[in-house]
Amino acid sequence: MSNNTLIRTCLLAALGNNLTRVTFPEAGTIDANPYNLNFPVVPAAITVPESTAQVANVVRCAASNGYKVQSRSGGHSYANHGLGGTDGAIVVDLKELKQFSMDESTYTASIGSGMLLDEVTHKLYDNGKRAMAHGVCRQVGAGGHFTIGGLGPTARQWGSSLDHIEEVEVVLANSSIVRASNTQNQDVLFAIKGAAASFGIVTEFKVRTEPAPDVAVQYTYELILGNTTDRARILADWQDFISDPNLSRKFASIMIVFEHGMLLTGDFYGTKEEFDDLGLADRFPIRKPGNIAILTDWLGMTGHAVEELALGIIGGIPLHFYAKSMAFTQDSLMSQSTFEKLFDYLDNTDKDTLLWLVYFDLQSGATGDVPNNATAYAHRDTLYWLQSYAVNLVGPVSNTTIGFLQGINSLIAQDVPSANTRAYPGYVDPFMPDSQERYWGSNLPRLERIKAAIDPDDVFHNPQSVKQRKHDS
């Protein structure tokens, strides 16, 4: 019997011989539904298990037949790592794992890893008016988002999504189903909280929750543009503003630079009077009065339409795009002259697209209260992230456009070298060298040792996943 026949037979049996639960390539194609069309991937099979036991069955089939495995939740990986990142992986699509319960005595929620963020928001709110930190894109899946970081506008108050995790149910490479928490399988929990795709498939999370805020201000200001020096001064002033160690953790902020425009946007989880005391309208050259919304409905607070529309990568819409990131700390910030070089570069470099933007996204706050070595997530001291994006609506992103984004990081790194040694693991960059070191930093050696212990055959693999440590330094 051929290996192809063996894996087909095994996967079908693993899924109860339900033909609707597994898809194989036919005539060299498979409907993989990649999120980033710039990086097409053809899996060996896509499976849709209905239970944790079926997930374990699929992993057993794949491992015993020499196939790599990757799970997919919402499917929003920037380089389709949820499809394996390269051809020939077995994909475990978690979309049927949407179980939910709430312990009303502790307000600890159990959440299936196939739930989307919009579903998480509504389930938490409908069960005690609770909430947790996560991003604003409604169609992102909890399985990937919660385990890679999970930054969002409330993270400065509550920590990132992964900081809410108290326990997980996870399928390991040997197909065992284990629970991981602070009291059992601690190394597994450490790895899951920041690098799960390299170590196992989480099927359920137990998370702490918070009372949902009852008031918030969402703000968007269009900034008045000037010459290079004027625009650089805006960014330098924003950087100075958010660097205040006493800045309210209720405040979330993003500065967006795009073709012929700049926006200052974000959320403040407090009253309008408290927001006004920040003085944003007086500090920055804005086109008054701006777009200010006072919201008293948490479900209305959880989406930020301006941010999603500006990004252009919204919902479940597949696009050709490329993205990069870099991190800045209180000890590694850009100078006025660096900002001027950046705007000069943006003004004069061939981009081969008008659909590009650069985000400056405030982090800090509660995400920095957790020690850097407490979880796999390695960027606790980040003050803000720089994220750059470019989109092509009609075909692959050109080398010119890719070079344009890479040039942004290279230019800044000339003045702030440390900023380009870090990258957010949720913004996958398949062209980035030393990716594991940049995603996981000082936590990588421990992750490599855990990999060797629980997945020595590298079953859970993508091109930028953690590899086992071959020797101690």
C-alpha cells in the first residue's frame, strides 16, 4: 500500500470515516483558502476534527506516516503558516471546536480554540458582562491569537491575550492529550504562551476575565501635514507623549502614516472628561474636531473601524500583501533626525503601490508587568511596535514593494540597531533572517530544549517554527 493511500485511510478513520471532514489534493490542487495570496501553500490534507480526541487521532496519523502538522484557527497567518508554510503538511482546522462555558464563581471562561474573536467577545459579555484583552479584527481565530501574543487596545490594562491563559488542553506530538497550567506541565504552558504552533495543538483555553468597561472614548484625528521636519516632529512628539511612565493605562494609541496622510487613532477606557485631560487636541496639529465617539456599550467598543479600514486587511478577505515589524523600548527610541530620514525615505522611494501604511502601535502597560522569562512571549519591555504593510489588489506584491518595506527597517536600524533585532511573531515575515531569534529572543534556548523534549521529530513544523536545541551554549 502506498504512503499516499496509508495517510488517506488513516485520516479518514481518525475522523470517523466522515468524508466531509477531510480534503485531499486532487489533480495537484486543494482549496486551502490561504489568507495571504502572496505565499500560496498546498497542504497534503486539510482535516476538520470535531473533538480533541479526533485532533489527537489526526496527529497520530500524520506523525506515524512522516508528515508535518500545523493547526489553523481563523486562518489569518501572514505567511499561511497555519497551512504549514510549505507544501505537504497536514492541516488541522479547528473551526468546529467552539465550546464555551463560564464558571460564575470565578469568572474563568473555557473557550474552544476554534472560536473567532468576535464570538469570544459576545460569549464573554453574554455570560456575566465579562471581557479579556485581544485584537480588534473580528475574524481572527482564538487558537492562534491567544498563543502568539494577542495584543489589542485593552492590553495596556489587562495584559495580552496569552496573559489571560490559566490552563490549556493540548495535543502533543505523541498524540497524548494533556492539561498544562502553573501546577502541571509547566514547560508546555510556557511554550504555548507565545510559541504554540511549534509545540502542540491547543483545543481549549481556560482564561481569566475582567469586568467589561462601561464607558470608552474612541478617537480619530486627521493630522495636518507639513514638510518633512513638521511630520517628523509629530511622530517625535507622539513618541515623547507615550514614553511618559505615568501615562494612563486606560489609553491606547496608534499613529498611522500612509500615502498623503497621517491619523492619530485609538481608545481611552474612561470618561470624556478624563480623555480631554490628556490634551491630545491641543498637543498635535489636528483637523478639528476629529471623530470622537463616547461609547457605553462594550460590544460597540471592541471594533475599531478606522484601524481595520486603514489596514485594508480585514475580515476573511484574502489579499496579496507583505508585512514587517520592529520593536522600540524606552532605551531604544528614534530621534527627530531619524524620523526625518524616515519621511524623506517614504516621500522619495519607489513603492510600486499606493496601498501601504506604517503603524506605530503603543504597547507597554500591563504587558510589561510580566517577567520576560515567564512565558515564551519575549517582548515585555516593548514600548511600541512599528508595523508596515503593503497590498497589491491585482496580483503578487512586487520585489520593489517588498524592498520598500525592508528598506524602512534597514534605515531605522542604522540609528536604532536593537529595534530590528525583534519582530512580533504574529506578524509573520517569511523573508526575515534569524526569524526564531527575532520572534522569541532570550527565551529561544529554553524553547529549543522543550522542543527536543516533547517534539523531537519536529512534527509541529513551519519554516519559522522553533527547532530543537542540539547543544547547550
